[in-house]
Amino acid sequence: QGSDITLAEDYLIKATVISNYRNSEYGGLNNATSSKTMIVSDETAGISFFLSANNTAFAVGDVVEVKLTSGLVLQRYKGGSLQVNGLPIDNITVLTSGQQAEPVAISAADLLTGNYESRYVAISDVQVVSSDLNKTFVQNEKHTSINMESKDGKKFVIFSSSYSTYGAETVPSASGTLKGIAMVYGESNPTYQISITSMSDLEGLSGERF
């Protein structure tokens, strides 16, 4: 809460990889600002790791065991999502591999509480705002936020890095349910973000606009 925390003892956690931030040559979407970022979750919470090197090995659906050793730092990157900084790659072991975790069904209002940070979610009754229709997910080769709205007027964004493999794809024009990872960026005036994990996360946006 406002300052970094250095772990004073060791912890061992087990969780499922829900992010797909690996470079495209390793099968990822490359849609985070760094290939060192990886997000894991269990049934109760999620957390982001900023790894010591690019992630080339850990895929969506991998159940991993992670050693959080004393001396590692918990921080909120620029006031946003909680992360473990500098986690050594060798501290992560794959236990099993499988499919993406089931999303938690929430509303846009739920997303804006911040309570679902670093969880894989499904947000109902949302659409791209009219001013962002016909845009591509990445604009001008820069990190891009596509503005979203809910039927009850709540606002958030889909965030995509400039490196995203799908950056040239046009955003969906229909309304419905959007899946992705819930994130937050910034402290004093936070932006609530969704990060997609596959193009199928957009398939629920198939209904009439509201």
C-alpha cells in the first residue's frame, strides 16, 4: 500500500498461468510491454511476475509451482497491478499443462472495484465505444488502449502493446461478453484494463450494439 515490500521469508505457491505474453515465436500474443511479464492465478486471487529473463517456456494453462524467496520485492508498477519484481526463471517449475482457466463472470462495475486484479474474467454487456469503432488494436505502432463501455455506462480499456501479434486486426463492433485479464494502471487516477489472452476472448462480442 504505497511502498515496496521486501519478502523476509520464503514462500511456495501453486497457480495457473493465465497470460499469453510470450514472444510470437514461442506461441504468444506478445501483448504486454515486456516478454518478462507473466500473470498467474488460482481460484481466489492472481499476481503478476516480472521475470529475470524473457518468458519462453511457460504457456497459458501451465500449472506452476513458484518459489518466492526472501529478498524478492513486491511492488505496484507505477501504482498499478501488484507484481513480484525480478523473479528468477529457475524458481518456476511446470507441474502440469492444460487449457486456459475458466473465467470469473463479472460486470464492468466489478472490474472497476479492483478486486479482480490479475484474474481471468468474463465481462458481460460491453462494447467498444463508437469513437473507437473501425480502429485497429494497435495505433501508430504505439501501445494502445481501446475504450470500452458497459450498458450501465462504466468505462475501461482493452490494452495492447505495440508488439501485439493481432495489432492490425480491427476491433469488434458488436456488444456482448469480453474475456481477458483484469489489470489496473496508475495510482491517483487509475485506468482499469483488460488484456486478452487469445483472439477467442473476443468471440462473445457478437450481439447488437446498445
